[in-house]
Amino acid sequence: MEEQPEPFTLEGDPSVISNEQTTVFVNQAPVLPVQKNKAAEVIGWLVLIWSGFGLLMVPFTIFSDFGATDFDGNPISYPTSYFVVTILTGLASSIMGIIGGWKMTKYEKQGIWIIFGSFAVSWAGGMVSQFIVGDAMGSAELGAGLGIMSGVCGIFCYAICGVIVAIPLMLSDGGME
């Protein structure tokens, strides 16, 4: 009672079917390059100019003890360590600022970090030089007070400058590389 399936045969002539490649046109918007934000370039030039002036003013440090007096009005002379610290940190921070400002105008993130390093060198040098000035006036406590006040006030000033320099980092896709 089982039925036998009927044999199935294909009839016709074999032919080759070619697959024609079809092109699908999709409406695509033009690809626009990211426009770099000019804030990095402007801030970089400002840092570069400011650091250049700082570099030009470093030699005038040797005149800083002319007219210096203690609290009694007696003339004093700053020790050599004051001039060494002030000149070396001034040169280092100015050169770092110039390099960092130049890199920042070229949209390199490394320039921002070099400028932050310049701020740190300048801040530390300012504190140390104030410690030395206070000691030159004859009071170690005065030197400590001047150094601490210079550090506290300086940290706020450099924090504000750091925020200004970091503006290109805060902009979304400002073009920094």
C-alpha cells in the first residue's frame, strides 16, 4: 500500500546565467575635514610672546638688588644663590614657554603639557627665590613666610593661567593632535 514516488526530471536546455553587477547609488553627504579651532593658535601665540618677553627680562635680574633694603632701611645685597635660582628658573620657564607656545600654534597637545611644566618651574623658582630674599633680610621666619605666601598666591595665578591654556583641550574636537 505504499505509493512509489514518481521520478522527477528537469527538462530544457542548459544556459549560463550571467550576474550583472548592479550599482546602488546612495545619497552621501560630502566628507568635510574637521576645522581646527583657532583658540589653540591664538593662545599659543600669546604664550610665545609672553615667554619671549620673560626671556628678554631675565638678564635684568642682576639689577634686582639695587635699592633693596631691610626693614630698618639698611641696604642689603642678595646672595648669589638668589641670582642663580632666579636666572636659571627664569631661563628654563621662558624657554619651555616658547617651545610649548610654538607647539601649541601647530595644534600639538604636547605644547600644552610643556607650558604646564613651564608654570611649575616658574612657581617653584618663585617660592625658592622668596625664601632666599627673606633670609637676606636677616629673618628666616620672614623668608619662610614670603615663600609660603608666594606659593599660595602663585598656585591660584597659575591655576587660572592653566585653565586658559587648557581651553583647546576642553573644546570638543578642536583639532589638537
